[in-house]
Amino acid sequence: MAYVENDFDIYYEVGNTNTQRQESEIEVIIKKRNSAGWKLISTSTGIVDNNNQFSNLYLFWEKLSYILTLEI
């Protein structure tokens, strides 16, 4: 039997500084999820500090999983 799993990651305080480091860290998250069978279905951001221009990045994932059933 197949079912869909949903999950999300929150990447905290994405800002204008250390952009290359942040991009590398996000790339690692995406590669790990993809290799585990997860599909990125949506992203969103939310401003957490307007003065310093920091946001959170939300990555929403889904994966098709299966339950093995035994018939006796």
C-alpha cells in the first residue's frame, strides 16, 4: 500500500551576509533530501528581522512510501 509522507525544513536567518555559505548549506540540504527520495514541492520565506533583513526559508517536501502487507 502506498502513501505520501510530508515534511519540512526550516533554514534560519537567511540574510544578505555570508551568501555563498548559505547557498552551500541549502544545497547540501536539498541533495541529502533528494538522495533519500524526497521531492521539493514548495518553498516559502518569512521575515524575522526587518531591520537586518533576515528571513527564514521553509522547504516543503513529499515522498511516496510503501507499507508492506503480508497475507496469511
